[in-house]
Amino acid sequence: MNPLFSQIGIKGGLNFSNLNNSDFDNLSGFQVGLFLHFKLSKTVHLNTGFNYSQKGFIIPKSILGAPLDGEEVSINYIEIPVNFAFHIKTGQQSSVFAQAGPYLAIEISGDASEATDYGLNFGVGFEYMQLQIAFNYGLGLNQVVSNYQIRIFSVTVAGYFQSTHSNNAEAY
């Protein structure tokens, strides 16, 4: 097996984000992007890429009162995750995985007081042939709004394009 066997693909999914304060309400958004998938070994993989990701929160009525009741605060980012994934085969062309790693997000529009966010990703998923579904949690570490950090739960579906390595049994 080529030590840096890689694939390129697209992914998209739903984001449910908030701040690390339970007084605020969740804001739904989406993410879409390109990703690179490197197989460092049969069990250790590296996932990275570029995502457009919508994050934010909703200011509840009990915090500010009128006229900002229920105001949505949306922040749009270009995000670069770097996740190490540990795969366990469940079949000839399928596996389950757990992944974790850092991310860097650069604001392209929105209402953040800090233009850069960074943090840690944690996730689990299932991969079958050229498709992947994943459930991830993003733990923002930078205070992007006042004294608060972003928290995000996402569900994504990804599909690989043709691999950059010859298609043989050892490639998986």
C-alpha cells in the first residue's frame, strides 16, 4: 500500500451551533466543501480540506428583551480541519471510525468580534466504499463573541472522487 494513498472528495451537511452559554439558543446552518483523505496506514487516516461553514446562535428573548428578541447572529467561515481518524474494518469495503484534531476557521462574513476561530473536532462515522457519514462536535477555543466560544454539532455526508492510487484490494 502506498503510504500516502489519498482521495479527494466533496462533503456537505447540517450544522447546529451555539455559544458555550446555555442562555443562548441553537442556530441551524450548513457546511459544504472539498476534502482530502490520506491513508497513512490501514487504520490511521488523515482528513483535511476546505469547508464553507455557517455558525452562530440565537439571542433569546429572556436576555435582551425588545427590540432584539430572537435575533439570529450568523457567522460564516472558511474552515480548515485536520483530523486524524482511526478506522476499524467492519466488512471488505466498510469501516467505522473515530476522529479528532484541530481546526482553523477564518470569518468571511458575520457578526463575530474575532475574525478567526480555532478549536478541536471530535467525531465518529461510518464509511462504505466511496461514501462516508459522520457526526462531529466542534469545541471552539477562541472567544469569537464577547467572552464566549462557539460550540457546533454537525452531521455530514461525503463522497470520494476516483482515488489517486490504482484500485486494488490493498488500497483499502
